[in-house]
Amino acid sequence: MPGGRPRRGVVLGGGGVLGGAWAVGALDALQEARGFDVRDADVIVGTSAGSVLAALIGSGVSVDQLMAHQRGEPITSGPLAGYMWDYERATGGSRPSMPRLRGPGSVRLMASSLRRGLRLPPTAVLSAFLPVGAGSLERVGHLIDAVTPWGQWSPHQRLWVVAMDYHTGDRVVFGREDAPEVALSDAVMASCAIPGWFEPIEIAGRTYVDGGAWSATSADVLGGLDLDEVYVVAPMVSFETDDPSSLLGRLERRWRGSVTRRCLSEADRLELGGTAVTILGPGPADLEAIGGNVMEAQRRLRVLETSVRTTRETLAQGGGLAPTG
């Protein structure tokens, strides 16, 4: 970074409706503490719910506008001006629709996982056995189309959206030169297509599902870009958790442990290349607000406000959770 500003990457991880709300609160605190506009990041990577935020930011939506949008306050300028959005209806509610009862979601992915042994993440293999989801992401696509020229990619030159090929189990980073050219709305819907919950998205003869089936963060895709700093805003990563009483909550916390370890491994690879990595994830107070179901939109505003407070405290105390290295 000699003679100029640091080269920065921002990674926005998955985490459902509540993860998206938490990430917006964390971005608000991060912007205040670090004094940089995330729209100016050299690279923005989004997975699942994070891909929606990444697409909005890449189109020019500010963090202040994202906060207002979450709170239901009117937006009078920018790409989201006048756009109304029902967070619960747009994502189909807090429970999945009845899946299509026609066997496992991807027999081809099951076969691919057998051929490739242990080289696929366990979540990718598991996704093959789930039934085909029936939920629609059409409203999510409409939101992205509303802020992006129809059928085109983002105004941001390096916006990357992560999905998974449902036939091979390969991670696909839309927006990179090695990925198929697609409309941004299609890429975001693919990145959000939770296996067993939402209908997989077909693009140019291939079928794609949620990028979180490969990794909730995919921070490692930023390797080799000579970035000075990477901020990973990861709603599914927690370095300290609470102790929920419900079975669903306990299972969710165990799942977080696995996601956290994978994210740390990705961050290690970046740091070995000389990039400073800061990881922000929910703590105990946030997890209490989130509960056991990240799609329970009724908790969204509580999660948002809790995230702003706890992330400010985290950044003030230690400059962010950066346990790597």
C-alpha cells in the first residue's frame, strides 16, 4: 500500500434472514470504527444472504441505507429509493415449504462425491441427499434486478457471488473470469438456494444451490490478490457461544463450531500470503437474539440492534476478532 490507501477485500457470509440483519448491523459498526465505506472495497465476496448484501453494496447502496431498509424507514435516494421489501414474505417464512417428494436432490452429486472421496466438504455431500426444495427466490431476484440493469452484472468491477454446482459439488464464483456469465439476479438466487428449502437455480443448463453448501464464507477465494486487509463479516461464525436450552439451538451451535473452524482455515491461507484478516461474528448476546432458527424474521430488528452494539464493543476492545496467525 505504499503511497496510497490499503487494498481491501470484504467477505459477507451466509446466515439466513437473521444473518443478513446481523451483518448489516456489523457493517454499520465497522464503518464507524474503521472509517471506510465498504462500497470502496477492491473486492466484495458474498455467499447466500451475504450475496444479497454484496449485490446491493456493489450497486451503490450505502450501509446507512441498508440500516434504514432493515428498519423499514423510507429511502429517498440511491438505488433503493422507494423500494418496499417484506423480509418475511420475500423469503417464504420461517419454515420451508413441503419439498418435492421425488428422492434425493442430486443423484449426480452423490455419484460425484463417491468418485472424489473426501475432497468435497461434508455439507456439499449432505446437500445431495436432501429433497429438492420448493421455495421460490423470485422476490430476491426482483430486488437485485431493481438495483442493477436487467440481465447485467454489477457496476462494481470485482463483485463475486459464490454458489455450488449441484451436479459436481464444485464451488463456482460468479463474477470471476472462470465462471459462466450470468445476470447478477440469477447468481444471487443461486447463491441463496438452500438445499431442501429453495428450488435450485438453473443457469445455462447447469443447476446451482446455496454457496454455503461449500463454505459459509469462502474467504479463501481472495487468495493471490495482494490485498492488504480483508474483513470477514460472518453471521455463522462464533468464537464464543451461549448455551441454549432447545435441541434446535444446541444443534445450531454445534454447526457453528464447524463453520468457524472452516472460516479460520480460510483466513490462515490469506494471512500466509501477507493479508491481514479481521473476522467478525456473533457473540453470546447476538446468539440469544438470533435463537435457533436463522429464518425467523420476527427477530430481525432485535438482531440488528444487538449486532450494532456488540460489534462496536468488539471493535473498541480489540480491533476486531482476528485470532488467526
